[in-house]
Amino acid sequence: MIRADPGQSYGVVFQKLGNGCLRAICSDGDIRICHIRGNLRDIHFRLSDFILISIRNFQDKVADIIARYSREEAIFLINDGEIPKYLKIPFFELISKQSFKRELNYTREFFLKSKPSFSRVDPFKNSAKISETQMNLCWRKTAEEKKQRSKNVIIFGIDESERIGVEDRYCDDRKKIERIFNDLKIELNKIEKIIRFNKKPNSLHKSPILVELKSEQDRNYFLYFANRLKYLPNYSGVFIRRDLPIAERETRSKYQMKETSYKEK
């Protein structure tokens, strides 16, 4: 597998320009026009593809594509720390894969909602209008929020305690979380803290529980085994999700509703 050397950078494709060119957001925060050369012209590049580029010496905003990574290779490089994790926000986990147009709309809307002060600016319509400083600031803010939640999971469907005292209710929730960890055969010392969200007014749903683990690696380990819950008794209606930034959560919810209405037609 090819890794980046000095003068090279990783990137994510978000716009195809034609004539053997595409636009990508690179791991150093710059948006560059990337040229497809040689045998790579036979490869079909898609939105959200991870690529390796060579930056031109005297044209910093222009680059040449060296390689395209498969999804498995990209996951390996992200987990290995080669590709910055903010590069997969929001491209790597797009909610809809049925239409390239919907992918780009999702990316555009998430970008705009993640930074309200840029709500009137569409970087994907005319990226030249946004300064490099603004772009770097926006991505840095998004990456920071993602990092703050990187150790968290949210567990839905756990019965709420009927006890009145705050400490008693916390103890009940703690025991239920520890029971899940024991049933999944995961060490309890990975738990940092748990927080039961306040119940929404007039809501009939059980309020979820946020669980913070010791590290992001522990979070990923827990999520890897979380699918086993559906095969275990007494966990009907219980499911686990990553703790996403608010803007991404709202946008995903909106597009899930659109996908549902589209399928029902």
C-alpha cells in the first residue's frame, strides 16, 4: 500500500470537473484541483473516494493524482493514523450511497450547518469565494467537535428507573450499563462515566444514556461487539449509536426522512 511521502498529501474527492480533473479536500486543509494522468485515467473516480496526490512545487493549489485507495485501504490508513480523522467528516460515512447528487447535497448542507457564520456561503458552488483561513477554521471547528465526542456512545431503549433519588436512579442506570458490558464480555474498567439524558416533554420514548469510555479505541472496540445485542435475550428495542455532532445528527435525520418517503412512493 502506498503511503504519503514529503510533498504528497491524502485527499477526498468531492467534485468531478471533467477533462481528467477533479476537486479534492486535502489532509492539510487545502482544496486543490487534481489532474488524473497515465493509467489512472482508466479508473472511475467517485465522490468520497480517498486519493493520494503529489503537490506541484510552484502551483500549491494544483496536484497530480498518484493513487486511489479502496474503502478497506482507507479504513486501515485512518485507523493507523496516516489519514487525519477529520477527512472522513462528512465524506466517509455519507448517509445515502444511491445517488452522487444526494451525496454532494448532504456534504454541502452539513458543511453549512456546522458553521452558522458561513450560512450564506456555499463552498461547493464557488469555493474560490472562501479564503483558506475560513476553510481551515471551519474544518478545525468540525474536527474539534468530532474529537470531543470520539469516546462516546449513546444507548437507546434502556428502561428508566422508577426510584426517586438522583443517586438511586444513577445506580440503577449504572447497573444496567454494566450488565450490557458483561453480556458483551467487555471489561467494566473501560467505562469512564454515564449520563442519562433528560426526558423530552410529552415524549413517550425512553431517554437515552450517554456512555463515555476511556479512549476512542475502547469506543470502537465496544461498537464492534454491540451488534451482538440483537442476538441476546432481554435486549429487544435496545440499540447503540456513536455520539455524532449536533449538525451532522440533524442532517442525517433529515435525509433519513427523505429516504423513507422516497422508498414509500
